[in-house]
Amino acid sequence: MLSPKKSLDILRKTNALLEGHFVLSSGLHSSKYIQCAKLLSFPHLADKICKSFANKVKKRFNKIDLILAPAMGGIIIGYEIGKILKKETIFCERVKGKFTLRRGFSIKKHSRVLIIEDVITTGKSSLECAKLIKKKKAKLLGFASLIDRSSKKSLKIKTKIISQLKINVPTYKKNQLPKDLVSMVVTKPGSRFIK
């Protein structure tokens, strides 16, 4: 398995760890953003992280029937982990602002489903996915994320998140920004803001 340091080195090498003033999909502000798309643009490096992450997932969840990933960020990570673990993998996508299963995807009643994301900050997207699982009367096994950048104050998920890398980066509400962020240009890199 890759160490946290080696995983972080790969994020830096692929320019996936960005610095500046970002508004995250959660609406919180941060001085750092993890752009997993940059990591994934180097498949030979992303492969190392994904294999290590799949190993952690396999150790924690030994009976997975289905992997569910939220679009957009979770699709490739979910696919890669599903490929490594030889598990069916589907994704949900937003229709009129609400996660929905499309493209013929379904969740079977009583199936054991693991939610996999690229990055978790508040867990909002993962919890929206969990509603789909509950609605289909399937069993939510848990949450896994390539990068866990949650904090106790921002995280809405109450169970342990399995991740390849835990990064502690403070997040702020718009009315509580530190001076250094106030003076920087704001970037909204997440897909939730795309219309």
C-alpha cells in the first residue's frame, strides 16, 4: 500500500493539489482544492493510488454487491475500484438538482452497496446517494473516498470514511474568511455549479 506521503507526492506531481481561494461544492471556502481530474489525467500514477485504495476498501468491506458513485467526480474512481475488485459499478447523476439513477442503472433490493467518491469534504453528495440506496431497500455498507478532506465541524456523515489519504485543510463559511483568502480571486472548480 502507498503511504500517505507517497500519495501526497503523486497529487503534487500531477498538479492535483491546488492552492488559492476556492468555493467548494459544499459552498464552503478553502485555501486548497484537490482536483482529482488532474490526477486521473496521468493514469500510470493514478493507478498506484487506486490499487492502494482498493486494497483498503477490500480489507474493510469484504462483501460488496455494488459500487455507487456520484457524478461527476466519483465516476472514474468508482470505475477503477470496481475494476480492481471485480464489482459492478454504477453512478448517479443530478437531474433538476437531485441525484437520480439513469442509463438503465438500478439497485437491487437487499444488495450491499458501497458509495465511492473522489473527495469528501462535507459528505453531502454521498448522503444524497445513500437516499437512493435506502429508497431501493438495499443495504448501505459505508462510504469510501480517495481523498478525505472532512473535518469534524463540516462532516455530515456519522460513520467512518475509508480513504486513501486524509488531508486536513480548514474550510470557512463565506462570512468567516481569513484575511488572506478575502484578498484572493475566488475560483469555483466543482461540478455542482455547472448549469
